[in-house]
Amino acid sequence: LAIGQDNFDIPALIAKLRERRVSMVQSKPQFTLIYDTPNWLWANHHLSSPPPAISSNNQ
């Protein structure tokens, strides 16, 4: 999932991602994490790791 010029236009970007989810969820269900959680930007780069908040709480 590439993020381009609108990375600072978060509401518009999330709206685009939610539209894409309809088609993407069929092949990559795990991508819903990116759209459904406040950490979607983080999840885009670290799908297999726990959120930073959880990591710091556990240490």
C-alpha cells in the first residue's frame, strides 16, 4: 500500500483506504488492521509486530 502526496490529508486518505478495503479484504483480510485501528499508519509498516504502546507497556 503506497502512500503518496496526501499523507498529511489523513481524513481523505482514510476515506480512500476504506473504499479500497471492499476489494482488498477478499484477498488480504489482515489489511483491515490498517484501516480499522488508530495505528493504521504504523500497521502498514509493521503488520507482524505489536503496537509501540503495547511493547512499551510490557517492558
